[in-house]
Amino acid sequence: MKAAAIFAAFILCFSFVGMGQKKRPAARKAAAKPAPQYAIKVKLVDEVALKKVMVPSGKPLLVNFWATWCDPCREEFPDLVKIDQQYKGKIDFITVSLDEVENISTTVPKFLTAMKSEMPPYLLKATDESTFIASIAKDWQGGMPFTALYSATGELVYYREGKVILDTLHSELNKVIPAASAEK
Amino acid sequence: MKILLSSLTAVIALAAVFASVSILSQPTPAFASGGLEIGATAENFSLPDVDGKTQTLNSLKGKNGTLVVWLSAQCPVVKGYKDRINEIAAEYQAKGINFVGINSNSTEDLNWVKSNIAEFGYKFPVLIDKGNVLADKWGATVTPEVYYFNAKNVLLYHGAIDNDRSGRNVTEGYLKAAFTESLGGKAVSKAKANAFGCSIKRVGE
């Protein structure tokens, strides 16, 4: 009787091991392809935190609102990366993604990595999107991309709903950068 | 005490001045602005539908009003809203509010718009705003963006459909609330709301 019980326990034990093994191939497959890790870490912010980030700290501040689902946002991004390189040290430049939070470690950093973006990246999860949009610019309905330029003293001096027009943006940047360091 | 009160009044007055200066000193936008304000009456317009037939606001409006919605074939946000748009249209067209879609995107040709209407299952006319003339006149800049008029073409609500693009966490159905209040004989309590979406691709951009 005792031997039968040990045998039954042995069989039961193996059947559990067998059940576990059925799941193994999938687990092994998942382990073989871990989610890519990106050096770029996107910071999740609500509108209160973002408004604090959007206070210039001694330099003009350029802010670009974008999303991976927004075609013109992706199209203009290489130009924005060039702007960042060109005006490095003269302005601060941040990007704010309006993607879903679940994309904060996947498609958003993937795109920024591909773009070789060095602008500090944020992802906004607003509790009241409508009020936030209206607080940025009175005529902004929420269309993207949207780019805003603040002077060093925090005054909103230029904004653009839609892709930036580079000549205009350069001109506006040079207006707020001290003459000694402005782009020629 | 009197000095304290007068100082406090002065501070409040100064803060009010600064606040108004801050609003007034906003730069001129680099896109079409102004447009139709809440309470304004829309002028009748004529635009072709996707079959080339000329349609007008007055010929399309419902007995209880009209909902004009700016659409796009390529905008993922519009795609995310298509089921909600169709559900709201079915519910409120039955209550006398007619729906009219407008496409002002210069990047979307007629065939694309036609196939998109079929794919998304819109059961209301979609008009082509070539050269974004109506979008400029009304100040429409984003898709989806709605304008709700009463039967006299007075603008009662303008802006977003609701407060969640994904549709998973809608807590404020701005448009439906406006419909409900208006059909119930009440003033629309929230006449304007914004939401992130796709900018309208205007001619020359």
C-alpha cells in the first residue's frame, strides 16, 4: 500500500513537471527575444510636472509636442534634431510625446533612438487634456505636431501648429538668443 | 487694518493686470486662427460631396441642428474615433441632428477619401473642402474636430468629441453632453474643449 502511494505520488509529480514543460518552449522563445532596452529613457509626466519643466532656466526653451502615430511629427523630427545640434548650449530643447503610456519603453524610445535625438524626452499623460492645451496657446486646438518657443524669461514668443517652417523657426530663435551667440 | 486691505487690493489688481497681459501678449499664431466663436451664426456654405454633387449647410441641416466633423483618412486619431462617431451619429441623427463630415486635407485625394468612407462606415455625407477654405473660415485645425449648431446655425459647441483618444477611459463625453443639454432645452455648459489630434494638412504646407 505504501509502495503504491509512493508510486502514485511519483507519477503525480512527473505529470506536474510535464505540465510545466509544455509551457517551456514558449517561455524559452520569449527569453530568446527579450524586449529591446533603449538607452533613451522617456520620463512620464502629468501636466503639473510638465509645466514645471517648461519654465526656462536661463536660456530660451523650445518644446515640441509629437507622437509616433503622427505622420508629420515623424517627418519633421530629423529637422528638429538638427536644430538641437545647431543651437546646443544656446537654447534648451525638450520633446513631449502624446503617445499612450504603454509605449513609453517601446515605440517612443525606439523612434527617438533611430532619430539620434538628444533632447530630453517626456511623455505627457494629462488628467485634463483640454485645459492643458488651452493653457499653452489660446488658439491651439490640439493638432500636432506643435512647437512652442519661450524666451529665457518664460514668455511664449512663437508657436506653430503643424510642421515647423525652418526659416521662420531660425528667425524666431535668433530673436531670443543673445546677439553674441545667435546663429548667422 | 485699512493699510493691509488696501495693500491686498493693490496686489490682487496687479496680479489681474499681469494675468491679462500674459494672455494678450501671446504671439500671433502661425496658422489660421480666429474662426467661428461660440454663439456665432454660421453662414451657409456650398461644398461638393465625394460624388461631385454640391451640398449646402442649409440643405443638410437637421430639424434639431447639425454636427459638422472634420475628418481625415490617414489620421490614426480619427480611426480611433470612427466607431464612436458612427455610434453618436446613429443615436443623434435619429433625434434630428444631422451629421456632416468635412475633409480639408490637401494630402488626401478623392479616391482615398471615398474608400475611407466605405472602410470606416460613415452613414453621413462627407464634403471636400478643397484649398481648406471652410477650415480657414471657421478656424478648424485638427482632426477630429466638431462644430455643433442648433437649427438656426448658431454654434453651441466646438472642439473634441470626448476626453480620451483611446476610448478606454472616457470620463467626459463633451459632445454627447452638449447634445443632451441642448435637446433638453438647456444651455450647453461646456461649449469648448480641446484634445490632441492630427493637424489638418493645409495647402502649401
